[in-house]
Amino acid sequence: MSKPFGGRIAIVGTGSRAAMFVRGIVERPETSRIVALCEPNTVRAAYYNDLLKSLRAPEFPVYPPDAFKEMLQKEKVEAVVITCIDALHDLYIVPALEAGVRVLTEKPMTTDAEKCCRILDTVNRTNSHIIVTFNYRYNPVHELIKRTIAEGKIGKAMGGLTFYGDKAGKASGWARDYERARGSEAAKSDPFAINLEADPTLKKIYADAESVFAPGIGIEDDMSLLVKYNNGATMTYHLLPVKVDHGSHGGGDTRMLSVLFGPLPGQAVDQGDAAKQGATERDGALALAVGLLANKSFKSGKFEHVKDLELPL
């Protein structure tokens, strides 16, 4: 993101996720303020105004959906946060973009290819972009996975020689130049060197095989599996030990709010991390495509391709 998402903000829809955004905005009064709510359910609207009272924030006027455009103009809205029913997102995204208002929408961006095309066409026509909040992008576990992939540590194939061997060893920095570990100073700092002197048997049978990164190694050391069993159960497998955060969305919500609306006092945001690049309408469309193609594949029993959706990506 080029700048934090802020200014005069309107909330569209009052699902449970809206509360996270309301709290996140209220906590940053220097840069953001909620000025209106678009919601047809008066009970829910009242709840959110009560929430604002509890947070010692000003109440906001409530507009029905058919007064959305009026709300944008009358309240001088600069940005909208859309958390209504997924199938209705496009009804607010499109007119907001046409009015020059910044748009942040909960995932999924929309629910079918036709609505997705309408959104993408509007983005192109207005020369604008949308922020799609994939909360798990900010999860530390997923952040590590994304960074690891971006750094090329996992590799590009479904299975391959990516760690051992002379070529992979040099690429990873673990390779050593010695021919034999025994008697080599370099081997003392090599965690893969075998201390043959410590075991009489190893000394005898492995004296000629000390080097881990020897040429000629051909067995795969990295693989990603998708296994389907006869009873219908599935399993995915990959070696990647990670530390888990047990906060909301694995700790992703707090990080996401800091990236979107700016850090709170005492917080620091790593804007340069590859895993924290904001998701746009293209990411939203691609995520939708996965789900739509999965549904098609379930029905057809065949592999499906994104080109069949005819999305303007």
C-alpha cells in the first residue's frame, strides 16, 4: 500500500467482521473517522452505534442500501469498508469507485464470474484499485511460507533435489570446498559432517563418504504431495516447521489492521515484507477463480482451467 487506508470512512454492512474494522479505525483517530453506516437492519445498526459509545467515539448516521450514493456525497466519504453479504459486494464497490472513493472489501471480493468482471471492468475504467482483506496473508505462519517461497528455499518443482548435492549446496550456502571431512578445518563448522573418529565402526565404513554435498546425489529431498485415498479422504504434505500464533486468524488481524490503517503507538510495521503486500482486485479475482474452478471440477470430474472463466485478468 502506498499510504494507510483512512480519512472519512463509511462502513457497509454489519456482519461480525465489521466490528474488527470499527475498533481498528476508532483506535486511530488521528488518521481515520467513521462518518456513516450503510445497513438495512436497524437492530444491527443500533448495536454498532452502541459499540461506538462504548469506545467513546461519535455515533454515525445510518443509511439504507438504496441511499448509498447519497451517503457518499452527503457525508463526504473518502473511503468505504465493505463487510456486507458477499454476493452484494459489487453493488457497493462499483458505485464507490465511480465516485472516486477508495474501497476496502472483505474477502471474497465477490461470488461469481459475472460480478467479478463487472468489478474488474470498473477498476480499469476508473483507473483505480481495490484493497481485498485476506486476513491470513498477515498470519506469521503464512508470512513465513510466502517469504520462504519468494526466497527460493522451497524450490519450483513438485518434487526435486533442492537441498543436497553440489549445486543446491552452493546455492543454499551450506556447501563446503573440502573433499574429505576428516582432518578438515572447514568440516568442524559443517553440521552435516560426520565425526568418524568418535565411532570405530563409522570410522571404518564411512571414511570415504564424509561430504554431504557431493556430486552425483540424485534423490529428491523436497516434495509437495496431494494424496487422495480410496475412501475420499485427502492429505497434503510438505516439510516446513513453523511457530504458530493463536490470535485471531493466527495473529493476522492485528498485523493487517496495522498495515491497512497505520500502526498504533508502540507498533512497528514491516512494509517491506513480501507477505504483507496488500491484496488488490486481481488477487480477489484469482482467489475467486480457485473456488469457482473447484466447483466446476467437482461436477465435471476433470481438471478445469482459469481461461474458461473468461475473467479480464
